[in-house]
Amino acid sequence: MSTFVIKINKIKMDDKILESARQFVEIQLKNTEPGHDYSHAMRVLQNVEKICLKEKCDVLIVRLAAILHDVADAKFHNGDEDKAIEIAKSFLESISVGNEIIEHVLFIIRHISYRKGIPPRMTPELAIVQDADRLDAIGAIGIARAFSYGGFMRRPLHDFDIIPNTEPSLKQPNTINHFYEKLLKIKDMMNTNTAKEIAEGRHEFLLLYLQHFYKEALGD
Ligand code: ADP
Ligand code: NI
């Protein structure tokens, strides 16, 4: 039988529940857009591990939510925001976890997204998984994900005819503008101090990247 082993900061953990969630998500997310794939789920899990070293929480809940949170992103399911909940619910009911855990994991999946605005209440577990997910949208990985999604949507890399706008209202979106709409705002949206600290370095890298991007794009 295979085991789920997390080896981060020398923590090793074998856990049948998490291993079955990992396998489930690996299959569910085969052939998805690379910015929202299985490797994203695993990076969010890694981020959660880091944050959990310093912030108090129920670790089983945050780990399960990290693994399952993007099991069916609405953007790739005709805008259906309930699809991920439905799939995660039926998976969680098929393994032996209690109802309270299922409810909390589903609550996190429902409210994790930037798009859905302020959640009705904040729990330490939602705060942590939300931060872990947002960390993966900035820094070097965040840049890769943004251009992956932009390519998937057939968007131009940039458009010098459009002055960078912080509101996502452009008629002709381009990926560099997404930095201004969203990525550069993320560091100030972190819930936990641990994630805030990690976000600082990743934010600096976004700024440096933009400097190089403009320089090269302007033929400097
Ligand atoms: P969330 O679900 O957390 O609100 P999204 O699913 O919108 O976040 O974003 C997930 C990833 O997809 C991020 O890395 C984000 O930068 C990227 N992404 C989302 N919208 C765009 C866009 N319009 N252009 C480029 N990347 C995008
Ligand atoms: Ni995500």
C-alpha cells in the first residue's frame, strides 16, 4: 500500500486519508490548465505546512482543504461554483472522516477564492489555506501561472497601448495587466503573519520581473 509522505522542514508524515486525497486529486486534475493542476495543489500543501509550523490550526483540515481546494475550478466548468464542492463532498464521504471535518473542508473550498469576496466568517484554517493558495499566485511560480492561464485564454502577453489598470475591466485583457489587477495586490491581502513574511520576497520578485519585462519589451 502506498503511503502519503510529506517531507517539509524535516517533518515526515504517513497518513492514509491524505494519501487517498492526493491520489484522487492527481487523477481528477489530469490534463488541466497547468496553472490550476495537481502540482498547484501540492505547492499549496507545501505552503500550508510552512504556515502551520507557526500558526495554530487543525492540521488535518488544512491539509485536506489544500489538496482538494481546486478539484474543479469554476473557470473550467462553465462557471459552476458548486462543482468543486460536489466532487470534494462525494470524495470525503467515501473515506472515513467525520462530518465536522467534511463541513469545514467544504467551507474552506467554498470561500477560498479571491473572486468570491469576503467570507461570512473567518476560521484559522480558512485563513491559512487562503494564504497558502495566494502565495502560489505570486513570485516566480505566480508569474508562470499567470502566463499559463493567459496562454490558455489566448491573451497577449502585454499591450503597450493600454495603460496598466488595477481594475479588471479591460475589454481586451492581457497578462501583464493581470499583475496590476491582482498579483501586486496579493501581499497586502494575507491573513497570517507567516504568509505576509513569505509574500514580501515574492512581491519584490514580481516588481523586479516587471522592470526586466518592460526593459526588454521596449527594446532597451
Ligand atoms: P482564485 O481562485 O484564488 O481567486 P484564480 O483562480 O483567479 O484565483 O487565479 C488562479 C491563478 O490563475 C493565479 O495564478 C492567477 O494569477 C491566474 N489567473 C487568474 N486570472 C488570470 C488572468 N486574467 N490572467 C492571467 N492569470 C490569471
Ligand atoms: Ni488554488
